[in-house]
Amino acid sequence: MSEIQITVESTSRSVEQGTKAWQLFADNPEIIAARVGDALRDLAYELVDGDAVSGVAIDSADGRDILRHSTAHVMAQAVQELFPAAKLGIGPPITDGFYYDFDVDEPFVPEDLDKIESRMRKIVKEGQKFDRREISDDAARAELADEPYKLELIGLKSTAGDAAEGASVEVGEGGLTIYDNLKRDGSVAWGDLCRGPHLPTTKRIPAFKLMRSAAAYWRGNENNKQLQRIYGTAWETKEALEEHLHRIEEAQRRDHRRLGTELDLFSFPDEIGSGLPVFHPKGGVIKREMEDYVRRRHIEEGFEYVGTPHIAKEGLFYTSGHLPYYGEGMFPALDVDGQDYRLKAMNCPMHNLIFRSRQRSYRELPLRLFEFGHVYRNEKSGVIHGLTRVRGFAQDDSHSYVTPEQAPGEIRHLLNFVLSLLRDFGMDDFYLELSTRDDSKPDKFIGSDDDWANATQVLEDVCLETGLELVPDPGGAAYYGPKVSVQARDAIGRTWQMSTIQYDFNMPSAERFGLEYVAADGSRQQPVMIHSAKFGSIERFMGVLVEHYAGAFPPWLAPVQVVGIPVAERHADYLYELTTRLKALGIRVEVDDSDERMQKKIRNAQLQKVPFMLIAGDNDVEAGAVSFRYRSGEQENGVTLDDAVARIVEAIQSRVQV
């Protein structure tokens, strides 16, 4: 046989024509697929001359997606074996797992998931082969005549030139592909319309678990039929699965929605509306501490505090570009005296009017404006999630107006400010994400190619100076310019998008707000506008902090910093005298003078995650001391009152966790 030239892991090789990808990696059981050029391929792919090939390990991001998508196929096969009338929707991999949608007569119950999981194990044990075959549209329609949702996907491909998830067009002929699950005798056990790639066989699925079922509208459209979605997870080893399940358990323990109720921080009354939180007194303490601190830091960093209204005439948001490019995220118009007004979704248009209110000189730049501006986003009900995705929230929003030459320095200043602020709140594990425009969708972005290229390069250069990992986010930019976001990992390794810095050359333009400053030579020049939100929103950041600390806030943020616990009723007055002293120092302190036993009072304080407990009995009163107890359970007896006060003050001022 003739030979062909290929490149394997950057090394040139000669192989026989007809060689399959699996033959290159036969000695490495961790390789479950191949990347050929930019495309992912099954290991059964036949190599052609000039191919550049690399192995895809099962524990890589691509490998896990392939593992999970293959497991989704096994789950769908199990469902149709157990529920023959079930019709197939789609089943993509998602973060940490997969799902598949089904049209069934009755919703799935937990007992059904147990049966499905058991049948999946049988399919995995059989070692069925994932076999890819190309098929024409007409043949696919005939073969899938009993699958109405698959037929719809084929129709979408025919009319739009591309298909919805689960039925993508293959490169080259533009045809569809089906993956069959073949038994050992070669007979077809099950098949699904799919782009692939997949694992070689079901036996390559090491560990999986079905998590839950839920209702889901077909293709995410609430006007479509409601299907039943089964969620699952799959991992490269049993140990990795167990670690994932432990992370889920820990995340549930830290869920800010549950802790918000238990600690009496906030609630979401139905009478107010979905995604509109109210803060209770204890939550209000945390919110005020956050706001006071970040307001002071902004002033220290050269920002001037401003205030703007919640609504404005609709025309303002056409000028800014929000209605043409972000209209679906804004609430419908309000009729005020016969004119259309809008709840603001952003603060920037109003800050632009402050800048434009009088003539500006280059000597004033950078001009930094900041406010806690309350904004409103018309989020779909399905994405609202506690404090981390709401419809009304306060942004710690700032806008810097600079000359083009000042832009890199201002971005550097903002990025350093952001990182220091997050560290002050106990988050110190970061990476950066650079969001750029999608050149294939020019109608979603405004501005010239040169402006975009320059702005993107400025952001990238400053990000690289930090030494932090920089991850690209193609297409994730705002319509008016690229942005960098700080991605912070919390105490259990989850990533949250926190602060954003956006380079805007569009809103200041003559076509928008016509912002100008008088340059040193007397000419009128257009400034660059840099948007920055440090927390993103107060509400979201509080939700993240609740989960990061599992509700056990550092003393400076804790709603109640100290609880006095008398051993008996006669010791209460002694502790009240001490609390008067602590309150004079601005410390948030309470005395539990209830009829509960002392141990129950200690337990209650620990459940409320109070940092310090001061316990007093006869010996303490006589000695002018207390038993000093931390929420961890550590306790030191006979601590003098002066020492106790000093310890508390030091812990609060140092902002350390205890």
C-alpha cells in the first residue's frame, strides 16, 4: 500500500494509506478521540495525506464533552428501551454533565431515573460500538419518521443552512450523520441523528450518574411543547465522579438562597415580583458595609460620586445604542405625560450627560464618575437565580473619560483597583477573560475595524502585564467595545464573573453623545470612555460572598459580630455593661438573655455564624473577665475585658477571617 504524510503531535510521520486515527494512539488508553486540524474526529477516522493529528485525552475539556455526549446517547437508548413511546429531543454536553430531552406521557420520577441508570450500566457493560454513517436528508426523514423533533431539526438544516444542536451539517458534502450503537454481532441496538464525535465503545464510559429530571420547553421556546429533561454527569474516573458529587454537596450547603433565609439576610416576596430582592436588617448591614467600603475606596482612587434617576425618556437609550442593540434586555416603555420613558438598564447614558453638561478641558482628564446606580434588566424567568441573577440591582458603576493616550494607564489603574478590592473581600484566585467582537456578525457591533483592533490591543496588553492567565472570549464583547472581565474562583473552586472593564470609543462619538474636551492646542477632541463595575452588582457580589464564606463572614462584614451569653440570668447586666462599651466602638453586639440553657445559646450563636461569643459566669464577673469563644468552637477562659475588646477590635480592623 502507498504511504501518506501526516503530522502527529507536531512530528512528521509516514503511515500507510487507510490508517485509522486509533492506530496512532493504540498504546495510550486515555486517548478517546482525535483532533484533525481544527475538527474533532472519532478514532475510527481514516487519515488522509497532510492531516495534522493530535490525541484527545478523556480528562481534557474536549474529551469530557465527548464522554458526556456519548453517555447522553446511552441514556437516550436506555429511556427508549424502557419507555418505547418516548420521542427524542436533543442531548448535548453541558458544564460538568449532559442532558437529554424527551417527549413522554408522564413526567419522570426518581424511581424512573434509577431504572434508567441501571439499564445504562447494562449497555455500558455490553461494549456497544459507536458507529458513524452519513445519510441524506430524505433518507434521514424516512428513517426517523417516528421522531417529530428530529424531523424538525432536519427541516431547520434545510431552510437555514445549519441545524440546531444534535444535527449539525458535516464538513464537505453538507449531509447529515447518524451514530448507531452496534452490538457485538453488528446489529443496531439504537441510533441517533448526531454530528459526533463519540467514544469508540460504551465500555469507555468509566463513571456516570443521573442527577435529576425537570421540565424544559422544546428548543428553549416557551411557546413550544414542554418536554422532560434528564440531567446527568459523567467523568473519566470513579474518583473524579465522587469529587464532583462532593462539590455539589458542598455547593448545596453553601447555597446563598438557603443561607439567606437561615441567617435572615434577604427574601424574594411574591408580592414584589420575581428577581426583585428585599434586604432584611441583617442583610442590610452587609450591604451597607460593602457600599461604605467601596464608596470610600472609589474616592481614594480619584472618583467623584454622582447620582442619576431610575428612568429616562426613551430617546436617551436610542442615542446610547441600548435600545437598538440591547432592547430585549430592557423593560417595556412607561407612559409618562404622553411620552415613552424607560427603566434604565445601564448608568452610562446619564453619566455621559453629566460629562456633556459643560465644556471640559484636557486638564480635567481622567474624569472619573461613580455611583451606586440601580438598574433593571428584563431577564427571562428561567434564568433568574437568587441574588446572582436578578431583575433589579445596584451597580457600583464608574465611567472614566480619558484621552486616547491615557487609556492604557487608566485601564491599568482600574484593573489594579479591581483586584485589590476583591482581595479585600477575601477573593484572591483570579484569571482574566478578554471579550472581543464576532466579525461574522457585524450588525451586532458598532464602530470601525481599526477602532476595535486598537481597543482590543490596549486591553490585551494591560491584561498581560498582570501576569494572570488571559482567556479569550470571541464574540462576548458589548456592542460598543471590547471588555476584560475578572473571573474569580471561590473557596470550593467555582468560577464567578466579577468585575468588568470596557473600552468604549462609540458612545462619545458625534453620532452618539458628541462628547468633547478642549485639547492643549485648543482643538476639540473626542475622549475615550472606559466603563467599569467592580462588584458587577452589589446583589450578585453578596450572593457570591455568602457562598464563598458559607455564611460565616469575616468579623468586619458579619451582621452580628459579638454575642454575649450569660451563664445565668444574674450575669446579664454584667454583659450589658460590656456591650455598651463595645457599641461605643461601633461594634455590632447582642446579649442573649433568653430562657434557653447556656449550651443552647452557644449553639444558636454558632448556627447564626457569629464570629465571637463572650460567656460570663460567677467567676468571670468576680474577676472582671469573660470566656472568649470563637465560632470554630475554640474557647479561652479568664480573658480580661480589656483583652477581649482589643481582640475584637483588632479582628474587625484587620479584615481577617476567624
